[in-house]
Amino acid sequence: MKKINLLFCCLCLLLSIETHAVIVNDVTGMTPVQVAAVVQPESTQQVAELIKQTSGSISIAGGKYSMGGQTAIQGALQIDTQNLIM
């Protein structure tokens, strides 16, 4: 549990340091969306902690094959699940 708390604190620190927005896009490259930050958790527990600690909007990116920007929300924290191990 201590390792998870330490990892989460590091993630929060990284999010707080990253003050500039990130532009994400879908497979078409025609729908850029400016999100607050992108994180790539490696476990479902990390996802749960991110959700608990985030007060704003959250979007989920998986394979990033959507067309039309459905997986991104302006100003949201985007959780990129490509490194997620169940």
C-alpha cells in the first residue's frame, strides 16, 4: 500500500508540475482537443486513485481509433489506457 501511495503522490506531483495544456487527437488527426494533462496508469488501482483525486472532467483514451473527438474533453484529465495492465 505504501508503494501505491508513493506512486500516486508522484503522479500528482507530475500533474501539478505540468501546467501547460496538451493537445490530443484521434486517428483522423482532424479533431484536436486541448486537455489539461494526459496520464498513463499501469494498474486499475492507479486509475481509481486518479479518479478519486480529480475534481474536474475526465476522459478515457484507449486505442485512439475514434473519429470525431469523442474520447477527449476540453480541459479534462485524459487517462490513456494503453499501458494499463489488469
